[in-house]
Amino acid sequence: MKLKKQVTVCGAAIFCVAVFSLYLMLDRVQHDPTRHQNGGNFPRSQISVLQNRIEQLEQLLEENHEIISHIK
């Protein structure tokens, strides 16, 4: 039973990372005329949003590691 919970938590974390990665890849591939005018650089507001999302994912990953260690 413990193994099922670990697999579920790890699977959910991997799924979230995969979806987030696909979202970022599709966003970069999408042809936006304003992006070409800026030389392909992200606006600072978008960079800060991405940093916040990365921090949230890191926190969730730490919580998952704590849960898994507690389950063990």
C-alpha cells in the first residue's frame, strides 16, 4: 500500500513537471509578432511570473519528498 502512494505522488509530480515543460515549449514555439520585435526576449513581468511558478514547483517537490520520507 505504501508503494502505491509513493508511485502516485511521484507520478503526479512528474506529470505536473511534464505539463509545465510542454506549456513552456509551446509558448516559445508560438509565433508572436511582438516577440520578434523585442528580439525574442521575455518581458520582465513574464520572467517574474515564471520564477514564481518555478518556486511554487520547488516547494511542492520539497513537500512531496517530506511526504515520501514520512511514509517510509
